[in-house]
Amino acid sequence: MLKAIIVDDEQHCISRLTGLLQEVGPDIQILASCNTISEGKIHIEKYNPDVLFLDVQLGSTTGFDLLSQLNHLDFELIFTTSFDTYALKAIKFSALDYLLKPIAKEDLHEALQKVRENKDLKETTKKIDVLFHNFKEGSGNSKRIAIPTVDGFVMVDTNDIVRLQSDANYTHIHTLSNKKITASKTLKYFEG
């Protein structure tokens, strides 16, 4: 499931995009729809989306103003706009895609395919990083594992794990920092 946030100051544009996403993206969960930069910033920081659909022009401000206020841009970015004059600035902010309004179903479908491919690539990269870390550490005490969750993989140092707790087809992993990670695997998966 890909988590998405929409930031657009026009409600009819949010409604259109939401409808299109329901048609072409059954694996997309819309966490929030926001009309302002401040509202968008709050929801992005709260939910940590996989993809942000961001209108370029938001009243007297722009989507670029929102991006410049964020500490981390760790989501895929798809700009939506009525104006194609912002294309170069969008590229500078490393937008995954750029959709002109009114958004066509085919264009949205292609953009979502790019998001899915990038997410798969990021998950593979995380696994490879863990593999290299563990190989480099050799037989040392510090090993990292990739914990599969419903939102992707979370990397955890095995020395930070306090306990594992079974919950039917899931496992709750408790860490030294009092963080609880819910893995989408049974306790048996982690044995050995």
C-alpha cells in the first residue's frame, strides 16, 4: 500500500485526483488532502507519505515554498499544475513526475508506475545495505536486519532489540529506545 498526501488549494482538483486515484491506484491510501502550505507541512511530517501530489500554485504561495520548509524530502514528488512554466523548477526539486491539469487518467497511471518502481528499488537498496553492513562487520556482535512491515522495510541493529512478541500473523519488536515495530511476519520467521 502506498501512502499519499494531496496538497492543492482547489477542492474540485482534489476531488478529481482522488477519483482518478481510486480508479487507477487501488494500492494508494490517501492519508490527507490539504489546501494550504501549513496544513500540508503538518500532515507530511505526521504521516511520512510515500508520495506527495503537490499543486505548484497555492494561492499567493507555491508548492516550492512548502518543500523548502521541510527537513526531509523522503517521498516521491508529483507536481500537479495548470501551468507548464514551472517544469524546470520542478526538475530542480527532483520531482518524479509533472501532471498538467486537468489530469488525464493515462498520465496518472504512468506516474504511479514510476512511484511503484522507485519504491521497489528503494526496498532492494535497503536490503543490499544491510547485506553489506553485515558482511563488513563479519562475525562481530553488531548485525542489522531488515524487518518487513506493511509500509516497507525498517532497518534495526540486533543489539537494539529488547524483545519480540507474537501477535497472530505479526510480530511486535520492542527496541531499547522504546520503539515498537510491527513486522508483517510471524515469530517463527525471526527464529534462528
